[in-house]
Amino acid sequence: MNSLTRKSKVKKVLLGIIAFVVLAVVVLQFTTQPLTNPPVTGTIEAPKEVMAILQRSCFNCHSNETKLAWFDKIAPLSWRVKADVEHARQIMNFSEWDKLGAGDRVGAFWGITNMVKFDRMPLKGYRLLHPDAKLSPAEVEIIRKYTESITHNDRSDSTIVHDAQEAFAAWRKQTDTLKVFPKSPNGVVYTDEFKKWKVISMSTLFENSMRVIYGNDIAVKAVENEQFHPWPDGAVVVKAVWEQAPNEYGEVRPGKFINAQFLVKDGKQYTETEGWGFAKFSGNNLTPYGHTANFATTQCISCHRQLAEETGYLFSVPLKVNPKQ
Amino acid sequence: MMKHIIPAFAAIIILASCGKPAGNQLTRIVYDPHGLTLITSSVNKHLQTMSALYGNKEAYAAALAGDGHHVAGESFAFVTWQYHDDPVYYGSSINGELLSVETIHVESDTTYNYQLEKGNAQPVNGTVLNTAQRINYIFGYKPSVMP
């Protein structure tokens, strides 16, 4: 065989491969449903400079006014974009802001502030092709300041203190204990065993609440050994949350009980939420949160996944300190 | 020759500075209350401290009654930490270094044994309390409401 015929054979094969790839990509374009924009029910209202940031950097995923670039619509990239947008809309949708109560809107902005402050949003992959979506430090400050400005406790100190005293008096008199413990839709059952567990940390969340985080023995060991990737099955962490009731010493003490938040590690059962079963039991009746078994996939895990990856998706893990101090 | 020595030195210096002496290794510590359980907690935003009041069953009962009566066998521990901004969640704070541990053992209805196990008791409203005042202050805590 001479080298000339060999070269032309290689050329033919190469051309064949290229033609095949082009054809495959063309065919791919017909396999996916294009992303559609559902109706806008109530767009978020915020100051102009805040809106400008959200519209430029977030609306493509977190709204029903998605305006994708031509390259976002080409499969296989379009699959990823579509999945991200649909997931993002489910989690937080600026076009359906009317569906959130006043408190939830403020809560959402604390999430937003954290996502941009720690540079988690817009998603890194998206920024590769949309570099102008990244927020400047000045823009992060605009978001942070706006969030602070809409955060105020609509309950006065005197109401909080009064309610704390009433709640304590009623609770102390209470003799009947719960016979049947409530169960979260995802199967996590409340237990009052945690009251005997060790306290792994304590925290406050802005001016709103103070918390004590308890851990069972498995969780305590995991913290001490930094066994976070993954946490061992059977670890349970319970965060008890109260209002901040000010006192005459210039302190705040736990006021009215707000809720107890459970995180139960079971890598086989809770596969969509990084192995953690989320549950929240609120008020004196410990009413479980959520309507469906998978409520945590759209309402809890994103924040944990984006911000607390280092400690195995758990917040309020004890800080690293010098043990000799 | 020099070409190899300089990077070698640099490597040694870098390696050496990475291996911190074991004694100063930062660790995550869960406070061991030696069998006591949490009664309640408090936050002092001026001092940036958080405290936890632990007790045994008898201590818990006395705190719940809150009538100033104490019986032999009550055991309390009042533990205080410095708190910091949460490094992973802006808007939240979390306890950090352990500042002090104070204990009270009730020997009889009128004899209370107060011990400062670690650190110094934090001032209250800017004043450092004497032992009797400190005992009163700690005995003033009510249990947290928990359904």
C-alpha cells in the first residue's frame, strides 16, 4: 500500500466521524422539549438597583422570564440548562413572589445574601458562559443592605417578654405529655430523647431567634473526629429554636418555643438530600412541616448543599478552636 | 548545583511551616457536661458570649419550681463561651472558645458550694458579682420551654 492511498483512507474515516457527530447533534436538537416560560403571577418588588441585579444575574433561572442565549438552547448543554432552570424555579421564583408571605420573603433574602456573599450564585458553571452575571462586591453590598433594611421584628420586646412568661407558666403547669410523637412526611419521627443529649453548639439567627443544637452520641463522635464526608448513618442533630427574650441583665434568654429541627442521617433512605432526613416540628403541638415526603428537596437542601458542603451539609457544627485555651 | 539547592530549601521551609505542633492543632470540641443535661441558655450581645446552664434532675426541678428552695444533691454547671459570626452563614453567630465553667453543688438547703472550675465569671451589667450574688444570678435561670 502506498502512503497516498493510506492518507485518503484516513481522511475518509475522519470525514465520516465528523459527519456522524454533526448529524447526532442535529438529531439531539429534536429530542428535547424546549424550555417554556410559565405565566408571571406576581413579580418581586424591590428598589431599582436591587431589581437590576436580580434581573441581570438571577432571572434567567429563578423567574418565568427566562431569556436564554442561543448557545444555552443547543443540546446537550440545553439539557443541563433546562434542569437547572426548572429546579431553580421550584426553589425560588421571582415571578411568583406573591406566593410567599412577608416572613418568607425576608427569609429568602437572607438566603440570597448568603448565596452572593459566598459567591455560590449564579452557579459557577453558568458563569463560564455568562461571565457578566457575576456580582461585583459593591452589588453584594447592595443586596446585603437591602436585606438588613427589610428585616425587622414586628413583635416588640415587651410582647416577646410577655409571651415568654405566659408560655413558661402554661408549660410548667402542663402535666400531660405527648403520647404519640408526630412524624414528618418523610418518615422522621420526633423524639424528646434529645433533651438528654450533649449540646454541640449554640447560635443566634439575626435578631430573630436563639438556638441550641443537640447531637446524639454518633453525631458528637462525628464532630470530634470531623467525620463529615459522609456523616455516619444514625447521626441525629436537633436544633431547638426560641424567640430572643431580653432581660434586665442586657441578655437575651429563650422565650416562646418556635420549633425543633431534626436532621437524621440515613444515606440509603434520603438519597436526594445528601443522606439527611430533614424535619421541623413547630409550636407547642410540634406540628410537622411539609406536605409531601420530598419537601426538603426544594425547601431545605439547596442552602445546605451550597453553603455547608465543608461540614457535610450541616450548619452550626462547632467552630475549630484551640483546645489549650 | 545551586539551582537544586534553593528549591530544596524552599521545599523544606514550606513543609516545616505546614506541620503545626500537635498541641496547637485547632479542633472541634463538644463540651462534656459529665452527665448533666441542659436546663437553659443565654446570649449576652454586649460581651458577645453565650452561656449554657446544665444540671442534674434535682437541679432541673429546683429551676423549674423557681421558688428559691434548694435541696441537697442539686448540681449545676454554668458554662460560658465567646461567640463569633458564623463563618458559613452571614446573619448567624455561633459559640467558639470556652471562657469559663462555674459549678454549684447544693449541700443543704442553705449551703451552696460554688466553684470556679475554669476562667473568670463574666460581669453582669458591667459588675463583677461576688460569690453569693453569682449563686443568686445562676439560680435565677428558668428552664427553656420545650414541649
